[in-house]
Amino acid sequence: MNIVVCVKQIPDPAAPQSLDASHNLDRSGKLILDEADTYGVEMALQLVDKAGTGEVTVVSMGSATDVAGLRNALAMGAAKAVIVSDESLRGTDALGTAKVLAAVIGRISPDLVLCATESSDGYTGTTPVQVAELLGLPSITFAKSVAVDGTTVKVDRQTESGYDEVTAPLPALVTVTAGVVEPRYASFKGIMAAKSKPLEVLSVADLGLASETGVAGARQTITDVVASEARAAGEKHVDDGDGAEKIVAFLESIKVL
Amino acid sequence: MTVATIWVVVEPSNGSLTTTSLELLSHARTLSAAVAAITWGENGAQVASVAGEYGATTLYDVGALNGSLPGVPVASAIAALVAAHGAPDAILVPTSYDGRDIAGRLSARLDRPVLTNVTGLSDEGGLVTEHPVFGGTQTVKARFTGDGPGIVVVRAKSFVAEPSGGVGAAVVAAPVGDLGSEAGAMITKSHVEERTGPKLEEAAVVVSGGRGLGEADKYALIEEAAKLLHGAAGASRAIVDAGWVPYSHQVGQTGKTVKPTVYIACGISGATQHMVGMKGSKNIVAINKDPDAPIFQIADFGVVGDVHKVLPALIAALKARG
């Protein structure tokens, strides 16, 4: 059971964020492993463990000057990491990103590909399914549980009114929601072991995709960035045992009560 | 270049269409005189009258999917329509579990770009999309370059659903065509979770809980307060990630957009990821022990206090009113 987990290193969401002069997210600061991706890494480790054979490879695209996020995934237990890093990839859109990831995953030919439902910085949320389409794989998105039974993946998929039991033959791609499993913390032993695990850095030329990525391949452009209508703060009351009463009065004033 | 034709993917729901689908149809007809809708499922004829009422002149019906997840067959049928009828200027898709699957599949299949999290759409010599970023404090405007169709995935509540008084849309069959190995995802069983009270996106009152509740069991207080106010219970991403409540309760960038008459945030600090999903609420009430929590910057009425004291007191006060 070989599993690829797509992961992204992102600027710390807790830190202030901004767009640079070319309207790309400023990624010059410290990068961390997107927390949304830790669920996929954990899920993959558990599935491989259960299968008793195989390994987890994490695949990423982005700057390779800081790979602490990838090392974190390796410290959790992934066997190796591959990152496609190239200055020409700046400004690549979701479909271009999917082409890059699909090219890498196609070389590995895993049984299962796991992704988060969306990244915590760009929130596009279409890249995993685009990857599946490019690779000719079935996909099941928004998994709240994942199990593998022989050559079939079985997923409980979130719906508007509850959940569906969905199956697909392997190889397949599944996106997991947060909370699907509890991600482990890397152990000291894991952190030490991660330092010597293989971390391959590929260029766009290595994949033969140059014209389809970067700003030129994006086919969409940001024309403007404007401040949204601000919402002003209203009254702030320090609770002195009367907080609930004040809320009731406020709800009355807006005719909810 | 102005916008000539728009196709809207409309999602079936209980014999009709989802509210977001109706919002998209309503807005599409302000941009184009030639709006076609695309749907699937067993109720094509019923859906045609609803789609027509909201502005579609044609309904392309993919028909029954026989248990398949919609993403692959619907995208395949749309790709075949593009090949047969030529590309529209844009294809609008609702932000939903299946909508995002369809948009992603279609984008890769047609090799056309997709723009997601769209909350505004106008014709400025071609379509211009609006996307809230950084918790909705800034809006990015974007447009497609190159050949259409651009695929636009629109968030719920971005537009108002208004009937046009139009007659039923003409139904045209949209065959799926031959599918390959990508079409293997099948629904084997559906589970409907019992829900009392209004839907989260449609409730006039939303009471939401966050990490400040301290532990999973305390979410029952949120549900109780919501029930007493005839509202719905929401949640921040933090407690959904922690597994306290299902993803379907999540309000925010990841999750649902809500615009109730009043939104009551309990123990939610106000991460940008959360704010973008609720800052359109008419009134916002916040309870948080940290006086500097960002949520207070957008709250109409804030109580700086312990949610474990204020919330039970609020519940008692609501009960006392009967």
C-alpha cells in the first residue's frame, strides 16, 4: 500500500498576511506545514500501518529554501518527500499546480492519493480533483472516515444533510476533512530520523511542463485589490454578572426577542 | 467584449433546486440574456419549471446518475455540451460538496481555469470576479484571460434569489458519454442526520461556539441556546478540527457563509478564517474572556466575560421568558 499525500508549506496563518506587489501572497517569511495537511499525513500513516506494507510519500510544490514543513511530515513518519520548486512557478494557478502535482504523482504511481479539502492560505479547493482528473483517477472528496478493503477505498463523505458511504476502486484520490484522525506529534526519534530521509527537489524542466505553469500559464489575472467595507465595533460590556441580561436587552432592541 | 452566454450548474435538492443555485440563476440573468442551466437527477421536468422561473431559458438535463458521485459524469456531460454548442463565456457553479467536484473535474477536462470563493460578479467589458481575502478585510478582483469558458465557483449568499416570472425552461438531454477509470466513485448508502430547527445557512439566529468552550461536552450549551432562539448551532474551525462537532456546523472560509439577523459568537476569538463566513450578519454579539479578541472589532454588542458563566445565564434568562 503506497500512499502519496499532497502537502503545502504555507505562511503561518496566525501571523499577519499580505499580498506582494504582483498580488501574490507574500511567502517571504517562515513557512510551516499546513495544519490541514497533517490529517492526510496521519491518515496515510495509519492506512499503511494497517496494510502492513508500503510507504508514505509527501509531494509538494513551492519554495524549497525552507523545508521545515516537509521535514515535519517526515518526522511524523512519511518515508520520503518530493518538492517541485522553481522560480518560474510563481503565480501558478490551481490547474497549473494540479499539472505539476499530477506529473510527480504519475511517476510514483501510488495506490492512493490523499489531500486536504483545501489549503489554509489559498482556499481554492479544486486542486485535488483536478489532479484526479489529470491522472484518470476516481476521487472522493470531504471524507470524514477512510478505510481500505483489498482494492477498494471506503469513505464516509460529508453531505449537506449527513453523510454518504462511498466506495471507489484503487488507485483513487481522497480528500480528508479536518478531524478525520488525530494527527500525531513528531517524536524526538522521528525528528532525528527525518534529517536523513530522502527529500528530492525537482524543477519544472525535470517535469517538462514549462509553458503551463507560472503567471504565463495562469490564464487569470488579478486586476485590483480593494479594502472591503469595514464593520465598526459597537458597544463592549465587561461582564459583572449582568452580561446575559445585557445580551437579552440587545436582542430585544433588534427585535429578535 | 461583453458577456453573451452564461451557463449555470444548478444542484437538485428534494425535487427542486438548492438556494445557492437560485441565487446564481438570478444573478446570471442580470449579466446575460441567454442563461442556460445544467442539472442532474430524476426530477428534470420539475426542475425545469423552477429554473425557468429564475431565468433559465434552457435546462440541460444529465439525468439519473445511478449512484455515481456527480463530479465526473456531470463534468463529462458539460464538456460534451461545450463541444456540441460552443463555449459559453462563463460557467457558474455553486460552492458545495458536489459543485466543487464538478468545477475541478471540468477545469481539468476542458483545460480551462477556475476561480473559486467568488462573492461578486460583474460585466466590465468581460466578467470580473470578486474574492474576499484576509478574513474579508480586502477584496481581490480578478478576470480570466484567454479563451472561455471561465469556470466560476460562487459562495452561498453572494446574490439574492429572485424569481423572474419566466416560463419553464426547455429541457434538452445532456448525455454523459463514455467514462474511463475516473468514474468509479459510487454512493452505496446515504445517512440523513436528524436536524431540529432551521438550516444553518437559512436561520435568522445563529449561535456559534469556539475553542473558548473548553471541552466538547460544553457544545450542548450552544445547541440549547440556539434552540431557545429558534436558531441554528454553528462552530469555529478550531472545534471542528478537534472533532467536537461535525464539519457541517462549520462557519467560515472553510465551511458555510451565514448572514443571519443576529450571530452570537461564544468563545470564538475571531480568526480571519472564521470572520469571512459571518461578517455579513446583520448584528453580531460576542462573548469572550479576552478583551482584545479580534471578534470584538466587528461585534455590535460584546460581552467581555467567561462564556461558562454568561452562556448558562443567557439560557436561564431565555427559559424564564418561556
